[in-house]
Amino acid sequence: MHDRLKLITKSKLFWPLMILVLMIIFNIIFVDDFLSIEFKDGHLFGRIIDIINRAAPLMLLAMGMTLVIATGGVDLSVGSTAAISGALVCSLIGGNFDGTVQNPFIIAIIAALFVSILAGAWNGFLVGKLGIQPVVATLILYVAGRGIAQLITGGQIITVYYKPYAYLGGFAPGIPIPFSIIIAAVVLVIVLLALKKTALGLFIESVGVNSVASRFTGISVVKIKFLVYAFSGLCAGIAGLIISSMIRAADANNAGLMSEMDAILAVAIGGTSMAGGRFSLGASMIGALIVQSITTTLYAVGVSAQVLPLIKAIVVIAICFVQSEELRHKLSGIFSKIGGARNEKATVKL
């Protein structure tokens, strides 16, 4: 029984699930009607549905971020890439008051995603080919990205009146749940199948553990890093479409703002080591739900937006302590000494 419990607690999903359960219990106690779900006009409404819907863009960002971090890197530009994607798609669709489009809807989406992949590929080129440190390489687009988005929109907030565009981040006809949840689920399934049916996942982990040794075994480290950063750009592009669809506008200044920090936090909560190596996409998805739950819950109980980053920072610090092997080893030694001292006292009394 003890061995089975130890095996369960060692699972990457255990602690993220425990944190999520605690978040749910907290919400049930302190947030009114948290579990209530209403079916209206063919759609499901409720706090839980709202959390999952708003977590969908973060889940997409966390997917790409997980693979990037697994290679030993990080992508600070996902928020800016999301802003570029939203700005481009809204500019191509246009803000015609009569709800018509300036360019075909599908062309606008393809163009936005293509540019997002290019943005990710640029990061992959800098990191993989030129050997620039990931933080420095992605910081370039992090800074320049919103400027690019501003150039695309001409410094204006473009409001889109084309109704089908609102379906991406909201409800589509005949579908009871928000369409953004379906998009995130489909992308996740495709990625999981790709990792399961190919050796890509092992290659990514190998590069993260030791890129030099991976190169000697025949793995193209440059291609792997290029691929994961390009994929991160794609995920950011899809997230940007959903974010802009939710507000039906392109807001280059605020779209995806600080979302890169939330994505990194989601991956960290999921247990993926920030140093690279083994990863779990499922745990990162749970991490994304936890991050969004924290945000939604704190707003619901009246915590101001200014305090929110501080609380998230405390969570990050706690996660770093939990992930520290040295700290866990020391705590284990302390508890063992305490247990040994108690046993000695019990023996003396006998």
C-alpha cells in the first residue's frame, strides 16, 4: 500500500491535480454558484465553462511553451506573437459596419497563422542556428512584436463586425460549448498523437537533457529547436485569433499582455523542469486551468488586478521550492530525524 501511494505521488499529474482540486474546493466555499451550469439558447453557461473557455488560449500557449522549455529554452515572445496574429486577421477581415469582409475569412486566418509560424521560426533560427541564448533571442520579438502589431493596425483598435469571427472565441451555432475549447482540444490531440506515433518526444527530451550528446547520437539539434519554436509560434497565433475573437477587435497593446508569464507558470505547475528534459503536456494543460482558476477566483473574491501578479509570483516561488531536489532531500532528512527522535523517546519510556 505504501509503495502504491509512493508511486502515485511521484506521477507528474499528481501535484497539478491536487492543486486543481484545492482550487475547486476553495471556489465551492467562497464563490457563489460556482458549480451551477445553465443551458440557455442551446449553449452551456456557468463559472466552470467560463474558466475553461478563458483558459483555452493559455492552454495553446502552454502547449508550445512546454515543448520549448523541454528543449532547455523559453519563449518570451508568445504574447507579442498573439498580438500580431490578432492584428493581422482583424486588419484583413476589416471593420466594415455592415459585417462584410474585405478579404475572405479563411485567407485572413491562414495569413495570420503563417506569420505566427514565421515569428516562431525566427526565434528557432536565432536559438538553434546562431546559438543565441533563448531569453535574449525571444526578447527581441517580445519587444518588437507589439510595435509590429501597431504598424499593422495603424495604431488603432480595429473592431470586427463580421459575425462568424466571433465564433472562434465564443459560441458557434449548434455547439453547446465555446468553440475555443474545441480548438484547444483538437490541437492537443494532434500533438499528443504526433508525440506518441513518432520519436519526436524522445528527441525533444534528449535535446533538453544534453544537446551535445544528442548531436553525437545523430539527432539534429538545430532542426528540433527550430521545430519547437515554430510550433510555439503557431500555438501563439491560434491563441491570438481566439483572444481577438473574444473581444471582436484587434488591440495591439493589450492582446496577450503578460500571457507568456502565465504560460511559463502553467508549464512550471505541470512539473516540467525549467532546465529541460522530461515533460508532460497533460500536466501543463492542468497547469493552465489552475492559472486561469487563480485569476478568475481572485477577481471573483474582489482582489484587485494590481495584486494579482504578486500572488502569481508567490505561486512561482512555491513551485520552485517544491521542484528543488536538494530542498526535498533536506526536508526528508529533517523529518527522518524527527521521526527517529520520537521512536527513541518511545523506546526509553518502555
